[in-house]
Amino acid sequence: MEAFKTVLNKIDSLEIKQIYCLGDIVGYGANPKKCIELIKERNILCVKGNHDYAVVSGDTKRFNPLAADVISRTIGMLDEKEKKYLDSLPEKIVLKLQDYKIYLVHGSPINAIWEYVYEDSDLEYLVNYTKSNSLVMGHTHIPFIKRIGDRFVVNAGAVGQPRDNNPKASFALFDQTKSEFEIVRLDYDFKTAAEKMLKAGFPQFLAQRLFLGV
């Protein structure tokens, strides 16, 4: 929640027209209910992430024990209305900005919920698959921008838990006038976020990793 509010404040200062979320509104953080409320209050369009899916389905087979523990705790923090909202999220969003198309997904266009895409993956194949000008993803928590001809493949990183050895919140900014992407990094109060996680009974490692960006 601390990272989310910091990023929103920055976005507001830039007078951004529209915000999109690449999934995992919930998972790892101690304020899933408030994050959902803020997403809805701000009318932020969002795709479904693997943690969103797991909270709704209760299926944690693909999660490590620490992540599965968090899913169980998160399920207990949410009511049926909030779970129904998470279940309603689409697996992809295709933006049509005049003659420019951007494909948004959590994992990959091949497997929207579960597939991890890294900078050394076959990015050209993936962006070709989408038939779009740019492909933007999340899931790995590792930000990158890769240019392929006049197209882009982007990972926005993670607002609340980046994993590129940089604890700063990460999001992607698209400049429609230039058709270019930028990764923005911001300091946020991860100490408070970690303290709230520990108070909620989350595993200690998950709180500690916020200080390291891993």
C-alpha cells in the first residue's frame, strides 16, 4: 500500500490520462483490501495476476510454501465481494490508441497467468504473436524495455516488490506523443510496509526482501 500510494502521487503530479495495472493487486502485502478499494476508486483497469487467481480459486499448487502461506492469509482478509471483483478481471487488455496498439498481460500472451518472460526470452516471437505495436507485462517483478525494430516489449517491474536488487517501486510510463516507454523508480516507505507484514503474521523473509529488492 505504501508503494502504491507513492506511485499514484507521482502519476498524479505528471497528469497521466489513464492508469493500467498488470495484475497481482493482492499477494505479499498486508493491505489487500485497501489496495482493491483504491484500484476501484481510481477506476484503474487491471488484468488478472497469478496471486489474484489463487486468492479466488484457493489453488496454491504452483506456489512455494511462503507464497502459499500469504495466499491463505490474504483469503482471510477479503470478503466475497472483493474476491468476486478479482475473479472478474480479464486476462488481457488490448489498448487501441489511435493507430497504436498495446497488449497488456500479467504473464505472457501465451499463458496470461503463469508464464514468466525475461529479457533473454524470445521477445520478438511474443510481440509478433500479439499483432500489436508493444507488449507490456509484469509477473517477474524485473523491469526492462527492449526495442524490436519500431516495437517495444516492456516489463514494468513491480510497484510493491521489485526483484532486480533495487528496492525502489517500479512502473512503466508510456508517452503517446513519442510512442516511447520509460521505467520510473521511486523511493517509498518499505520499512512501514515490512512492519505491517510482520504484524499480520507474514513470513519474516518476505518482509526483509523489501529492503533488498530481491
